[in-house]
Amino acid sequence: MGSRFLLLKDCHEMSIENFHRVITLTTFSVPGTLDSNTWPQLFNPLREKFNSSMPFGPPVTEEYRLNWHRMSNVWFMALEEDRWAAEKFGAMAKRESWGGDDASSHAIFCHLYRWTGFSNPRKQEATAAADFEAAEKRQNALAKAKPPATAYVQERWAIRSIPSLRTEEDVEYENAEKGEEAEE
């Protein structure tokens, strides 16, 4: 399986690390031209309608208030797409560069909900995903995002980090290089 989006830009411009573990990815298509000046006008109405809508379900409600915080919700915009996005939302016109004249007819925004704050994220996310009432609430919340969104796809991901295969020699070499750069 290839990547979904070839290039993403964080909408919040804050440092976020550790996207491994359990996440819910919701991808939205919003009509309009995505460039450095217009993206906030496309993004802000979507965020206002959707941002406080997830997650739902019995195991989530107990810990909901503690875990629905800024660092659990991350938004990205897709600057480049691949075949998956074109199949789901239609092809985005190619741009020469960010802010170029040849713009797209739609923008793709991705909302990631990170389940890392819950006591048992994998179990709670799976139970919430299987709960009929929670699924109905999720669908209603997603429907409220239309407009501005014209389409969406929601997926559940379990992301595992890949262990480093660096040797002790690699680490020593990298540290030595950093020391030389600091001296210069």
C-alpha cells in the first residue's frame, strides 16, 4: 500500500510527535482553491463544525473530558495527493508550487484523533467503533461538516513505530558529527 497523501502541512503549525498507536483519521474534501492565502478560509469553517464532534461510545464517555484536548486533535492539509485521494475525491489539479496560479478545485483536510490519552486506547477505540449508537452519532457529526465538506472518508488506524536498526557505532559517529558542527 502506498502513501495516501504525498505531502501534508500541519494546519496548527505546532510540533507534534509520536503518531504511532491508535488513531482515527477523517479525510475531508472541501471545494475551493488551496493556496497560502485562502486555506484558512477553507479550513476554519470545517474545523468549527467538526472539531468537537468525536469520539463517541460507552468506553470513551467515561474519559472523554480528560482526553478531548488540543494535542489529541491534529489537522493537516494535503498539498499533494496520490491515486487513493483521486479515487475517493476526484483528481486535484497539479500546481507548480504552493500558491501557484494553477490551483485545485478542492482542498483535502485530514483530522487525526489520537487515542493516546485513554487507559486502554485499542480496546476503547474498537468498542466505540463497534457501538451502534456511537456509529450513529459519528455519522451525524460527520454530516454536520457538510457544507463546507462535500465528501469524507473515516478510517481507523493502528500505527506501530519501527525500531531503529542503528548500531552503537552509528550513534557515536552521529554524535561526533554534531560535536564538530557545534565547534564550527
